[in-house]
Amino acid sequence: MSEDSIVRPPAAIAAPKIGFVSLGCPKALTDSELILTRLSAEGYATSKTFAGADLVIVNTCGFIDDAVKESLDTIGEALAANGKVIVTGCLGAKAGEGGGNFVRQMHPSVLAVTGPHATDEVMDTVHAHVPKPHDPFVDLVPAPRASIGIKLTPKHYAYLKISEGCNHRCTFCIIPSLRGDLVSRPIGDVLSEAAALFESGVRELLVISQDTSAYGVDVRYRTGFWNGRPVKTQLLELCERLAEIAKPFGAWVRLHYVYPYPHVDAVLPLMATGAILPYLDVPFQHSHPDVLRRMKRPASGEKNLERLARWREICPELVVRSTFIAGFPGESEAEFEDLLGFLREAKIDRAGCFAYSPVEGAVANALPGMLPAEVREARKARFMAVAEGVSAAKLERRVGATMQVLVDSAPALGRRGGVGRSYADAPEIDGRVRLLPPEKASRTLRAGEFTRAKIIAADGHDLIGVPI
């Protein structure tokens, strides 16, 4: 056979490269994971630089002024380095002056602008500007259905988004105008994703949404199915099934953004038994009823102390983290002192505080009594001084205890300790457990594994422990 008659496969075609930047909250991160999964499934590669990409996607945040600035700056950098940019995410849904699109007004040369959770629209624009190359050896083969997609978190933990949007109309917030009203994901899809994540090695699942406790309200708690079993689209049944799925893996399930509604009480027994982590992220925002009314916050602020007491009676190990706003329009000194009193009495384990900042499009901007910026910042500082004192006192009580710790990072051979988190610490927003070298010299620590650690000290927001 002559060399000319040999049939050779065509040369491999270099995959188009897409640059990607994900900004904002964990809810935006899950949108980014969906887009990256689709890109990978269709044969696109990712680029580590703007200049080395065929196109750049920027998933933006548009909630507060600093986030808007960061998003606009990133879009500008991508345009300068590459020129072909798709914008998606919350800032993409923001209206500009005269009713036009805000991003287009600031950066008119972007290829396309979409709002959040718009994977199909993003992919349509990618296809239009950077077509997927035809691969005759792959394109005729049906694509397998991936159980999970690309994750942007470490292998051992993941965010599970159970719904989009929000039905509340808090006066300081523009999220409903950016992400729309509440849309709950089908419970069967949520549980299937959770199972796949645990099977892939995830050992901590962080349940997120804009209002986790409202899950299923929009579909009237419709009954769905998972593994042939009927399951209501409702917070308690979601938690019960997640606990069942997590148990064989010894994995954690952590709840975020839970409003203090009465029906949340039913979840506390699951926390008392350890089926769900005894941890609640509750965005109280304030304590004084008049401020809460001006904020148009859901749930009854007057009963929050009672509710916290009831939760802790059911589950004494409960850890509560929350966020608050200091210096809201019209906030008097007495109302602010009420907030400090609430913080002391409620004994919030982890508290964050924002000095009120006007957000373009928010109803609160028009409220009377806007406080000077220096007053708002001073109140934030006073709040944090109290919050840190409460938190430090609670951490000191942990000294001498033995706690389960999920190791986030460990050096080679594990001989110099590592860094992990207890059930009281959500990634990136709470403290850590700094792990000293294990008691046994032969013992090694590995990221993504659990260890028992004796707590020997508290230092700031962190604990210091020795693996045993």
C-alpha cells in the first residue's frame, strides 16, 4: 500500500478559548458553574487571560455601589485586553437612564448583555461569535448526561441553589428587579443534584437562595417525586431528604438565608440530632419594629428574640449568623441602641454589618432622614465592637471542647497542621479552625476530610485546635 493511499484522521482542531470572570454572591457562582459546564460540554476551553481568549464572559454583581464599580471595571479591563465581551448577571438586568440598559450605556461595545440565570442566552451569543468547531469523531456520538457540572468551589464543598428570585420588596434591596420573583426549582431536580454532588466527593452542601425558608411558596408546595417517592416542595421535607442523602457519606448540610418564619421551627429537631448542621444564617437586618417597617422586612421583628430562644431550647448547639444595616434612613439613636441591645441579648454567634449605602433604584433612597455618611460609618463601627465582643465570648466557651472539623487545606505530609472549619463556620464568611500538627507524628491531614480536634485556644474570629 502506498503512503498516499493511507487514510489518516483529520488533525485535531484547537478548541476555542473562552475567558470567564465570576463576581458576586454564591447564587451568581452557581450561574457561572452552569455556563462553564455548558461551554465544556460543547468543546470550548477556558482561557486564563483575557488576551488569550477568543471571547470573554463577565458574570456581574449589581447589588451595592462597590459591586457595580467592580463589575464595570472588570468589563472595561476585558474590553481593553480582548474586545469581545459578553456581560451576564445581576448588573446586566439593571436599567440605565431613560430606560436603556445600564451596562450598554457604560460600555456600548459589549457583544451582548443578559440578566442572571440566562445560560441559554449566553450560549446563543457565544455560538454567534465563536462557533463550536465540528469534530466528526465526537459530534455524531450522543453526549452523555453529566450528573454534575463544573464546580468553582473546592472539591469538598458546593453550593446548592434551590430557587431564583424573591417575593419580598424590602426598601433597601433591588434584587427582585434584577432576579425577578421567587421561582422554586423542582424538588426532584434539587435532590438529584445533591445526590450527585455527594457521590462526586462533596462533604459539605451549602443550601442557598434569596429566601430559603420560602421554598415552594410559588408552587403552593406542590408534590414532586424523587426516587419514586412523593416529596413536597417545602423546606422541612427538603431538609429531611437532604439529610437522608448526606448520611451515608457522613456529609454536612448547611442552610443559608433563612428568614425567621414560624415554620422554620420544624427544622430545628433535625439540627438537634445532627441530621442538618445546627447552623442558621438569618438576615435579621435590624431589631427595632419601626426600622423594620421602613425596611418592609418580612416576618415579625418583635418576636425574633422569642423565636431565637425557642430555637435554642430545641437545639442548644445552634449557631446563628446574621447581617445587619446600621444607619438606615431615619434611624434614631434610640433605635440604634435597640439594635445593640438586641445583639447582646440575642447573642448572635457571627454578625456582619453594613453602613447603609444608597443603592440606585432602591425605594429607601427616597425615605426621609438620610444620615450623614460619617454617622452611618460610626454606627457600623459601634455595632461591630459589640458583635465581636459577643462572638469572642462564645468562642472562648469552645476552648477545651473536642469538635469535628472539615479540613479545607493542609500542607504536604500534613506535618505543619492545616486550616479547617467546624459546624459553626461557613466558608469565606465565618471564622476558621487553625489546626496545629496532629498529636501522632505519623498522622496526616488531607483537604476534604474530617478530623476530630481538641480546641486549645480562641484567637479573634478563629479557634486553634490539635487533631486527635
